[in-house]
Amino acid sequence: MLVGKRAPIGPEAVRRMVDAVSPEQYEIVRLNHETFEAVVVKKSLLRLLPKEKLLPVVIEESNRIADDKMVLKAQINITIQVSRTVDL
């Protein structure tokens, strides 16, 4: 979830909301961005993909459709492809 700088709900209220629904399953990442103030990310997703890789992609794609007054819910699908050679 991305929270715009002028959204009707702030990052702290979003944190309380997600903690009420799913305690300790989300992380709030504060941003230094012209449109977004914070990103709320599931901790399980951050175990698969580090913030440094995930956030630029999410912000770039969201920046195309959102403005600073919005709270945007984004769904991310990750595909893991494994290729392995076995010596017989």
C-alpha cells in the first residue's frame, strides 16, 4: 500500500489499521519522495525480495497512475524460476 503525501489517512493511521487486522505482519517504510510519504509492505514479501529491489519498482509503476492525495493498494506477484543441473 502506498500512502500519498496529502492522502486523507497518514502512515501512522495505516500502521494502526494493519496492526489491528494482522499484528506484526507489515512494515511501514517512510519515503523521501515527491508523491508518496510511505509504503506499507508485508514482511513475508520482504523476505523474498529486499526493500532496495522492491521499492523502486513499486514506486515507478505507482507513480504513473497515482497522485499525492491517494492511498493506493498494489498487488505484487513474484515468480521464482529455478534451473538446476544434476550430474549422474
